[in-house]
Amino acid sequence: MRESLLDAAADLLVERGYRAVRMRDVASAAGVSRRPSTTSSATSGAWRRRS
């Protein structure tokens, strides 16, 4: 799940820019529910480091 979230986030950030991307967009693009993607500090921390 982590890799799919990171890949989806990277794609969306390139496509839309930082201010236009929400976690719900990333979760939807990765095919996961929003709840697990926003409760994992490891995932959100990795997303910030990668962007």
C-alpha cells in the first residue's frame, strides 16, 4: 500500500501541483480508502520526504 500511495502522490503532484492535491485524491488514485492513508504517520512522512 505504501508504494502505491507514494506513486500516486508523485503522479498527482507532477500533474496538478502541490496545492491542488489532497490526501483523498492520492488515496483514490492508489485505490485505497482515505482512512488508512491519513492515519499512518509513516506514510505521510514518506510522502513529504519524497515530494
